[in-house]
Amino acid sequence: MIFYFSGTGNTRWAAEQLALSTNEQLVYIPDEMRKERCEYTLQDGERLGFCFPTHGWQPPRIVRDFIRKAVFHNTSYIYALTTCGDNMGHAMRIFNKELGKKELHTDSVFAVVMPESNVCFSFLHLDSPERETQKIQAAKERIRHICEVIVRKEKGVEELVKGAIPYTYTYIIGGYYNKHLINDKPFWVDEDACIQCGLCKRLCPVNDIEGTPPVWKHNGSCTNCLACYHHCPRHAIHWGKMKRGQYTFKV
């Protein structure tokens, strides 16, 4: 069983490759969060996997909330994979801390560098088309290797990309980001560009958008996955005053 969350498609692609290799069920975390109970019993020998993007060098809020809500039975091999723009800091440490509250711990952990999608920091920029292509090609090689490791259920494997100053990334810069910037208030829509297709509303994993043109609910549910921003076919949705490009995963 593979639980995943994805905003721009990077992590969904990685999770799909794992599902194909292991022949195990792929489960979308936002769908599960809408259920009253999240309780799962694995088959004997079944792997338990988690795939999530790194948001501000930490696991996304919705993933952490899911771990707190979920109950897992009959676990024998647990792994986690995070996708990140260039590095993921100590995101996996935080994820394992959440698992530890359920007396669980990953047997192996991985990170896959993918094209950048964060447009909320002034010092972060989307990758050039050439860099996107390079990252995706390298990611394909990485995921093939990771699939082999997971199929064999190897334990004690830690293949992460923490960066030069992981503590600063996760607990100082990421701490500020996740405390102050994970909200929907900076989103706004150019109503002249909006074609009122409703795609942003349909893609929002936490049902934070209503109406067309879109209106954000400002109820604290936003997980800042930027799916609404990046998938808008007319780039009518913006975040803050900065004008940035868009990115979605394409093979």
C-alpha cells in the first residue's frame, strides 16, 4: 500500500512508478482525509510506503495530519520517498517523528530531486526548460534504482539530499515558511484572464476553493501545494505580488 500526496505531479509520478514495480495499491492521501476513519490492515508481507513532496524543507501539513489520524496494522516493511526541488533538509526526520508517535519507523528513506515548483520565496525560481529536462532524466534513473531497493525490501537504506545546511533549511527558513506562508491569503485571480473552467476548484486537495472565478475560503485548510496556481490553463492565479512562471510534471 502506497500513500501519496502531490500538487504539481512530481510525487504522483514517483508513486506510480513504485506501484508498478511492487504491484501494490496506490492511495491518494486527500481522499483518505475526507473519511471519518483512516484505518488500514496490510496483507502479510505487504510494504507500507509514503510518497510526498517537500514543502519548505518539511513534510506538507496534510501528510503530517494524515499520519496523526491514520492507524496501521500488520506492518512489516515501511519506506518513505520525498521529492524536492534541490534538497529536502531534515524533512524526513520530521516525518519519522510523526511516525514515531504511532510507534512506527521507516526501514528505508529516499529523496528524488525534481523540477522546482515553489513560487512563494523571492529567492527561489522555477528551473529553466533545459534544467527541467535534466532533472527529470536523472529522476527516472533514480526511481528505477529506488524501485529495485524497495522490491527487495532492503532495510537501513538512507539516500537523501539534505543540502549544505539542513538544520537551517528545515527549522529556520522552513520553520518561518510553514508557520507564516502556508495559507491561502496571498492567492489572487486575474478575472480578465480567468476562463471560469473550475479546474482549480476540482484539483484543490482540501476543498479550499469555491466558485468561478475562484474564491479561497481562508479557513486554515490550505496546504500550499500550489496545484491551483500551476495547473491554471490561463495562468490567471497568482501568489503574492511576484509574477512567476508555472510548472507541472510532464514525461
